[in-house]
Amino acid sequence: MDTVPARQVSREGVDIVLMKPQNPGNVGAVARAMKNFGFARLVIVEPCDLTDARIQAKHAYDVVQNAHVLNDFDARKYDYVIGTTGIVGADRPCITPEELKGIVPRGRTALLFGNEGAGLSKRELDMCDALVHIPTARAYAVMNVSHAAAIVMYALAGAPERETAVREQRERLQTAFINILNDLKYSGDAAGAFVRMTNRAPPTKGEADVLLGAFKKISERMRGGQ
């Protein structure tokens, strides 16, 4: 029996976001990598002077010219926000670019790259639904932003698109679970763990609906309903 190939992530639905870049050459190099992998939507937050970006961008300078320049980034405009980080730890669970292929949802997605000197700030990291870390050699772990962008875009370009719950649906599910914990007066970090889990590995729309229905029923029973 013939199988229908999985639909790949729509490059038109992905914004490559550079947060406060310092070097115009890096912006140009990211634009060049974007064109290599078929991405066209560049967003730059508080950019440096971009005059010299043309040198590195080469024939992808139109990506820089058409970039959306912002004073601030609003994660609420996206269904899914993916951040990149060179630092991992117990309080910062990360996935690899390869693992990213299995979780990208359908909808509008932002892929964030931090400032060359400091990376993404804590505020910016907190906006992200998932964090991607590229394993590198310990001798020199820090990657140039354009190299990191090329690796992640390569992975994202070949990723199958999943019918996962969009941000609003995930938030309803998370709120329902947190309400149950509040009714139980549970003080552990189950709420934070559930939020991180359902953002890092989003359920499908159907799974989210089933879980939401179950959570509401549990909550009703706990409050004396039928």
C-alpha cells in the first residue's frame, strides 16, 4: 500500500528572529543561510547598523532588506516559539536539532537566536516553548550565530509538520491541570513540569481535547459535582 508522505514544516510559517544582533556581518550570514534552506521571513529586534550586512549576505541581501525590524518581541503572536542556547542544565531542559524534527507543530513558529555576546536573556528564554542546544566540543563550545542558525534551519527544513495543539489550546490544558493542583493544595513543581512538558512535546489537538475533558471532569468531581 502506498503511504502519503508527511507534510513538511511550511517555511512561510517560520520567522527567523535575531535578538539585538551586534554584528551586521552575522546578520548577512544568517540571511544567506536562510536562503540556502528556503526561509524568507527574517525578524530583527533592536538591530545594529545593517549597512555592511550586504557583504556577507551576497545574493541573499533581499532577505535583510525585507526584514521586519522591531523594538520588542511578542511571543503571543506565535503558536510556537523555539529558542537556542549554548547553556544546558537541570533548570534548562533542551533538545537537539535532530529531536526538534519530531515536535514542530503546524502554525506560526518563531526561531530565536540571541545576542552574540550574551545569548538570549532570561526574559527571552522564558518566552520559549522549547530550547534547542547544539552539542559541541568542550574545547570550543560557543558557535557563531550564523553557523548555529544554519544547523537548526537544516533540521527544521526537513521536519514533518504535526497537527499539534496551538498555544491557546495548550494554555487551556495547562490551566485546567494547575486548577486541579490548586484544589489539592499541592505545593510541588508539578505545574511547572507539566507546562514545560506540554510545550516541549506538544500533544496533538485530539489528545489535548481528551485530556482537557478529563481534567474538567476530575475538577468537577473534586468540587462535589457529578
